[in-house]
Amino acid sequence: MGGEPAGTCRRCGTCCRRGGPALHLADKALVVAGHLPFTHLYTIRAGELVRDDVTGGALIPAPADIVKVREAPGSRACVFFEPACNGCAIYDQRPLECRILRCWDTAEIRRCYRRERLGRADLVGHIAGLWDLVAEHDRRCDAGKLVRLAGRRRMGDLGGAAELSGMVGYDEALREGLAADGRVPAAMLDFLLGRPVKVLLRTLGVTVREETSRQETAATGGAIA
């Protein structure tokens, strides 16, 4: 295939087209230095279901935060992928998983895959007021509970409708409040709070009625402001 010796990257771009990498503690300096801006990251929160591609693709609950590089809009490809040349816009400052990935030998990435992952607390845990907001959001919109309630609804148990709607309303109001008063750039919210609750529910096959969500949002908006 192009004359490259065995065990050499062919720059086909396949790995980059499958999404951005998860970050590890070794990548913290890249975030602090601005090579990996917060606006280009998002968080999979503990308890969310994730596909474990390294060990066979099973859906498992995330044991802790997984901070990942975003996909490009309208695509599954990493936001830093340059399709015209199958290149990387930050190649010299690429994250650990990108540096160690060898598609012909996945042993090294398997060894480090779950080790020393970078979490939100490692990056913003020292910012007291901001971290308090994150912790309160996690408490009120617990991802593991959200997954369990959504699973019960799919099985026909409608008892958690009000609780799910309350999570959606609180999440929407908090995001709108933070963005409106300029405390947090809107593009940073998916890193700070994880993906919107409504989006997570949609991936779990549950849709919250818009009118119910708006009522809950109105009920919580004053406290957030």
C-alpha cells in the first residue's frame, strides 16, 4: 500500500476520522498552554454510557470523567483533523493517545487507555466558585441516575418523568445563565457541564416534551441568576 514498510503509519487518516482522543494527565500542559482550548473539548461524565472501542466496543458506564477532543461540526472526525492532507493541525502538540496509537499494534494504547485520565477537577477544580457550580450540576443532574431513569422509561416505567424533566430544565437554565452573564463562554459549557441533559436523553431513546422543559426552566431560572 504505497510502498511503506510494515509497521509504518500510512497517513490514511482513519484514526482521526473516528473521533477525537480522550485526554490523560500527560496532556494537562497542552490544555494549560492553550494548544487544546477548552472550547475544543467536551466531557463524558461519570455514569454516562460509553463505547469501549479498545476492548471490543461494549457499552459501559464511564467510571469517571472522560475529557475528549471535540468532533468537527457535522462530522465524526477530530476537530483538529485536516482532511485535505490527512494531517493534524496540532501535530507537534498532539495528545498522548495520538502519539502512542499504532493501528498495526494497539498494545501500548490498550495499556494506557484507562490510566491517568484527565478530569475536569484537574483543570478547573481549583476555581472555587466555578467548581461549586460543576459539583452542584453533577449532583442535580447525576449522569448515572439519568441513565437508569431513561432505561426504566424504555421498559415502560413512566414514574421518573417529572425527575427527568427537572434535570433538563435545571441544566438548560444553568447553561443559559452562565452564557448570558458572561461567566463562561457558551462553547466551553460542554467541557464544564458535559453534554446537555436533553442531548444525553436523546441518545438513550428518551425525548422530553418541550413545554414541560420550559416550565422547569422558568421555575429554576431565578435561583441561577
